[in-house]
Amino acid sequence: MIGNDIIDLSLAKSESNWQRRGFLKKQFTENEQQLILAASNPFVLVWKLWSMKEAAYKVYVQQNELRFFAPKKFDCLLISENDGLVNFKSQTFYTSSIVTQDYIFTLGSTRKTTKAYTELVRPELIDIRIKSKLEDVTKFSASEIEQKKTTNRAPVYYYKNILLTKSCSISHHGNYGVFSLLYN
Amino acid sequence: MKHRVVITGMGVVAPNAVGLENFLGAIQQGKSGITFHQKLQDLKFSCCIGGVPSVSDEMKNQYLTPLQLRGFDSAGILYGCIAGTDAWADAGFKIDKNSPTDYNSGMVFGTGKSGTEKFREAIYKLDDQKVKRLGSTVVVQTMASGISAYLGGILGLGNQVTTNSSACATGTEALLMGFERVQSGKASRMLVGSCSDDGAYIWGGFDAMRVLTYKYNKSPEKGSRPMSALASGFVPGSGAGALVLESLETALKRKATIYAEVLGGNINSGGQRNGGTLTAPNSEAVQRCITDAIKDANIKCSEIDAINGHLTATTKDPIEIENWTKALKRSGKDFPVINSLKSMIGHCLSAAGSIENVATVLQLKHQFIFPNLNCNEVHPDILNLISKEKIPTKLLKKKLNIIAKASFGFGDVNGCIIFKKY
Amino acid sequence: MNKKELITSLKKIIKPYIQDQEAFKNLSEETDFINDLKINSANLVDVILDVEDEFDIEIDNKSMEKMLSVKAAIDIIETKLNKS
């Protein structure tokens, strides 16, 4: 299982104010708050940790029929510049992030190494790019591949009654869109 | 012929992380595992904070069978089984209850007490004349060697399987006992480690001795302050650590991951003479333990790159630093970097040595020094002995070849291990 | 404060964060913050903090977990208001 998240940093700057009273306290663990406050660029760390939490949450909801908003319970550990672990309940999710000047992308997975395919695209092209990618892989015609949603609103792709994606995660924010696929 | 001994697997259940990967992340990040415990306050403890690993019911079921979990109430045995099983699997061995007895592999897994909660329940029943209602597992859950009994069966070990006990030096002693057995060729492999129960019935005695801090009930994460001028007693913790020691030949033969080499070490006692008491160390013996460990490892004092201290956050920390400076004949800027894991997880008592050994080996394997938390104001007596930059408060990436680790325990007992990068 | 007034003040709070104007116009108790109004999940905490300020209440983590729809928000605000 995989889950991803992307953050358009210029939009994050204008849409949210991480320094607002309560913002960190409600969403980040004590340890994460300390890390953020000690960081050389706290703004970037806030959104990197946030995207790790969101990516892990998106893996979790695919496994469990439950929606909720509890970012603080997703406990982040950075094990290197880009890699991290997110613990929720007794489960560990593995994350890998890419931080650029413009965006932060995180891919979360239940496995240490994932074979997921990820592509960065303009938000409006996400669906069509997924279908054409699935066409390449499965040889089914893109025009006959359909997106459906699980009861938990996680996207899944079908050709007729054949499920093509084992796990699919889509995310868009501002100017950036991204999808990650695990083929069935 | 003496065999070289290496570490090929590890497992850990600590207040700030469960599992080796999480633990690696947590110690690099300086994550505290100290939290407030309402039950301690309800029982009128002065110190209401402590370090308790978070283990869910799901996780229990992964390590113990439903039958084993019936009437099970021994936190230390649970932590030990998780850490020990993880270490064994990490070393590349399958855990299979139908596997043949492995006569080449043994275990020294220490603890202080076992099954305190279970024992309490049993005592109430006994006093109520209900001896027949005790159930069949009170003995195995409360005997000192409960942990090696449970774990030995899970893994199917057939060499020496025992539990050692030397208070807060237990984990370090366990490692050295296993080390000697592999070094001498009496076993090809020894699982070594230690565990501790947690909660009021274990910690109460320390609260009564006034050695726990009572000043940080409102800010638990700030409570454990080894080497700090503001240290005011230790914070109790619990958990387990486990390491697989193996002769270099067999490790190489089966292409195991090698975390580090154990070069040597020493265990001794101060005999409660010369300033040593039931609860305080004889400094001469501490220094001797360190110098004898260095001799045993056949290295020079100058080769030690880092120290993982015992450093509990009581008033005794400056004395420990002084003992290191005298034993190594190094001080000021020449002193190695030093840290104490207790700043993150508190003093895990009988489990302390082995959790800290796991952390020390991870530092060697991944070449870093984890930060000392809550130590921005170093104790002035310590600053008279070593320079401030030797006590890093932030994660330090550093080339490391040799780390010395020591543990000291009530009863005036000492242990020191020399680990080397492999 | 009755339910209608509550919904009106809640609408005022969430207005800056919504990305689906149509759904906002037709807002009802059943409206979902993320699925219908397309509020960015990173802004959910702002909605919660704004609600705390507006109604002078504290939304604990447990309540926050459930605050994903208009109905859930109203229930939580009502409970907290009745307590204080």
C-alpha cells in the first residue's frame, strides 16, 4: 500500500500560517515541535513533516474504512535527509520525501522499499496520465479504463471488472499534481 | 584459541521507540519517551513521570501465543520477548516453534525482578486463602529467570540459557557473559540482553529513596537531565534491549550483517569498601573496571572516540565523569565525546545497559553521536573536567571507530564494554 | 444560539478555505469539508482554530478527530457550549 502528498510551497505560504497560535500544538508532537523550532528553515520542516503525516494517513485509510483528522497521532521520525518513519497506532509507515524550492513531495508505504510508479504532472492532467500509464502497462485501452472510488473515497482504476491498481494515491496542491501507482 | 565476537542482530523496546528502525530514528532525532503517569500521582508519588514503551495488544499477539497471553501480566517478560525475538530475526534466523533444538546457541537475558504486577495479584489471592485460584503461570511469570524461560522456548535455544541480575549493570553484564562464552568457543552464538518491568511497584522503592526527580511533573520531557546543572534525580524507565553475539567465523560463513565487534570488556565490584556502599560506587573500582576493559580489548586509551556513560542525572554524574578522566588519563579538549541515552528514555534500571548497548552499536554502525537532551547548562563540576563541546546537544555526524560503554549498579558492581566498528 | 445561527457563523468561518463554491451555496448539515467543499486538509486545523476563537471554546484532540463535516462541527460546538 502507498499514499502520497504534495505541497505547493508558495501556496502554503499564502494559505496557511504555521506560526499561528495553536497550529503546531494541535498537529505536531512535542518532539516535532522542538525540531521545527530549532530548524534553520522551520517553514520547510513544518510542511515536510505535514506531508509525511498526510502520506501515511492516506496509506492507512486505504487499509481501514475510517476517516478522521488526527495529524498529531502520526508520529514522525526523520532517519535521513529524505527518508522517514511515521508511526500510527502500532503500525510503521516508511516515507521518502523530495524537497525543492517550489514543492515538497512525500511518498509513504507500508514497505521499506516500494515499486510504486510516481509521476509529477499538472493537476488537470492527473487522471488522463494515470489512464495512459495503465494503458502502457496493461495494454487495455485508456479510453476504457475507469476511475472508481472505494467507500473511503480512495481512487481505484478498473478496466471493466478488472482491478488494475493495487494501490493508487493522488494529490494536488496549487500548481502541482502527482500520482503514485502500484499495479495489481 | 580465542574467537573474535561480533554483533549480528539487535532488537529493542524502549520508551521512545519500539523496533530497531524506529529506535534509530528516535535517538538521532532526540525524541523523549518520558511521559506523565496519572497512576503515580494517584498513589502520591513525588515523581509522577516515567518512560514506558508503547506496545499495543496487536503487537503482543505477534510475539506471544493466545495461550501464553492467558492471565499474562509481566511487562518485563513481554518487552524482553519482543526485543529478543526481533534481534534473532534481525540476525537472519527463522522463528519456528518446530525447529530442532539449537545446541550451539544460548542466551543470557537479565532482569531485576519479574512479573511484579502478577506477583501482586497472586499475593492478594494467597492472603485471601485462594491458593487454588492462582493459576498455572504465576511461577514462570514471577521467577527471576522467567524471561530466559519464555524466550528460550520461543527460539529453541539449546546452549546455556540463563538470567543474570546485577541491578543497573545487568544488561552490560549479560553482554559480557555471553561474550566470554562465544570467545571461549563454548557457544557459537549467544543472545544477550535484559529487560525491566515498569510502574508503581517497581519504581516505588526509588521514590521512597528520594533519588527520583520530583520537579518536572508538569514538563515530563525536561525531567531527565544527565550532566546538567539542573539535574535533580533520575526518571525511571523500562523496556528491553537484545543483541545477538556470534563468532566472527560463523557470522562470515553465513554472510550475516555485522553491526560491530565486541573487542573486550570487564566486570568487577568495589566490594563496598573505599567509599563504596550498597548504593554508591567505589571510585577506584570504577576506574579499574574501565582500565581493565581497555586492557582486555588490547587498545590504547587514546583510541576511544566516544563514551556512552551510565550518567543517570543524579548528583553522582560529576563523579562518573571524574572517574572516566582518571581512567583514560584524558580531560578537557582531549576527552572523547560523551552522551547518555537516559536523557531521552530515563533510567530503565535492569534494562538500561542493554538498551544503551543497542544505541551505542547503532552509533558505530551509522557513524553518529545522538544528542544529549536537557543539557544546555552543564554541571560546573563537569566543566572543570572536560570541555563543553564534548557533550553534544545536537546530533553529531562523526567518524567513529571505538566506543566505550559502562554501566554501574547497586551493590557496587561495574561493567565496561569496548565496541569497535567492523 | 440556535442551530441556524450556528450554521451561519460556521459558514462565515469556513468561507475563506472552501474551493467548491457550488457546494458552499448548497451547504447543509450533511456537507463534508473535504469531499464536498474541497477544503485543503492542511487548512482543517485553521477551521478548528477559527472555531475555537469565534466560540471561545477548546476543541480537544478527540473531538478534532471527528470534525470532518458540518454536522460533526455543529455537534462538537454545541456540546462544548453547553458545558461552559
